[in-house]
Amino acid sequence: MWRTSVDTQGLSGSSAVTVSVRCRLHAAVDRGRGGRGGRGRRGGAAATATSCTLLDKSCPKSDFSRMRSTRAWVDGMHASGRLIFSFEQARTDLGVTTAAAKSTLSRGQAHGLLYSPAQGLYVVVPAEYRTAGAPPWQWYLDPMMRHLAVGYYAGLLTAAAHHGASPQVAQETQVVVERQQRNRPAGRGRLRFVQNPSAGEAPVIEVPTPTGRVRISTPEVTMLDLVAHPVVSGGWSNVASLLAELGQLGSRRGWQQALRTGPAVLQVQRLGYLLDSAGAPNTNELSDWLASRPRRVITLVPRGRREGIPDPHWRVIPDPLVQPD
């Protein structure tokens, strides 16, 4: 028969929780009573012993126990404050082979205990966030981008929401990156990336998080981005609505810093027009920046109908369909 005993040793801090099962099969080998030389008497049994680790799939009949071990290890990482870690850190911490570490991390993901925002990087999902499938993006965005070695900031609608505006898309975290990245799921939502080669040098604010900090574009950079990317920002009417709220946050110094990123002249013309229409302060910084650059008459919406009288200051033809929501 099978006799199974489970010994669990919980190690604090970064040590793994190792659970070993030793299985011993006692098989009677009596081939017949009264065998040659009396070797067939009862009790003369041979025994075969097998020892394995629950983190290794080779252990028989231990799926439930392996899952319990994985959960204990993840809970131990959470308790010790290690919420984000790489594959190599996990393998070293578990003290197992590469294959066994992959199996453990895959089980953790399959049961909602871990979330992987990038290959080779894992985030512990506390119990209160397991229904959502991932913890808040603020927890892992900066470690993820450092793992990928890509300059970034949280921008567009995500930054607008941080600064107090109300974007239309709540399930999408928008990130501006210096090199294009693949959009990816983030629990029930997703991460959407927009490329800007100067993302690593743009003016940002650094917001503290439970895992460190995260870079978020300043209000002025956010407004420039919304005009530059109206499609991902919910359309021109939504952009106009957001600018009406964010425009009050623009400062002279903030505009001076944001304009050093080298935005397109057409972008600044459209932004200045919309901010002036909303009665925002400090738009003279945009006017001064444009004064030394050649301008032409443009439509508010690119490739829009050239009907109506251009604004004499910004040289922008209004679009009657663009109205704040």
C-alpha cells in the first residue's frame, strides 16, 4: 500500500516554502510459501523509496499539494514585501531547476496568484485584486519598463485621470514609450502603448507607489499629447472637454518645460486654439513659442473641411462638430 507523509517547513523572508513527500511502497515478495532456503517467509519484503519535491511535477499524486505549496510560497513573498520579481530571482528563491520554476510560476498564473506584465517578470496578486486579475498598474509599470529598458511615462487619458479629468476609457492604461511596445492584457483591462521618441526625457511627476514610484506626464505634456493623439484620446470632442478641465492647471514654467520636447507647430496651434476657447490661462507661452516659427492656416481637425473663418491669432479654422461633451 502507499503511505504518504507531508512535512512542511515555512521559511520567512525570501526563502521558499518547501514541502516534501516521501512515498514508500511496501510490497510483499513472497513468491510462495516454503520457498528455497526459507526465503519466502512473511516479513522478508523488499522496499522501494522515492523522494520528490512538490514543486516538481515528477512527484506522484501531488497536484493539490503542489498548488498548496505554490500558494504558500506566493503568500510568503507577499508577506516579506517582495511583490515584483524576475524569473531568475524566483528560481533562485525556490532552489529548483529551471523547468520546475517555470511549472511553479505557470501554476501561480493559472490560479490568479501571479500576473506577468512582461516576459520574465512577475507580480504578486494579493487576494483583494484576484478578481480583477492584476494589481493596480501603478504597482508594476515602472519596474516593468525598467525590466524592458524603455523610457516611458503614463500619459494621455491615464495622466488626464490622475490630474483630475474624467476620461472615457477606464479599463485602458495608456503609456507613452520611446520605443514601440506590444499592447498587452492587464487583468480585466489592458496596457496600451503610444510611441514618442522623447518619452524618456519629457517633464514628468514621480508619484510614490507601494512598490516604488511611477512616472506620469505633467498637465502640460498631457495636453500636448491629447492633441497629438486624438483617436486614442476618445476623439476631438472628448479632447476639447479634457482640455477645458486640464487647461486651468497649465503654468508658465510648465509650458516652457513641455515645449522643449519639440512638439509640431500644427499641434501647438490646435492646442492654443482649444485652450483659448475654454478660457484657460497662460496660453501666451504657446503664442510666444509659435511667434518664431512659420505658421499657416490649418483646420482644427486634420483633413477637415476648410470652411469658416480662421481664428486670427492661432490661424485655425474651427470645426462645428467639435464640441466639449
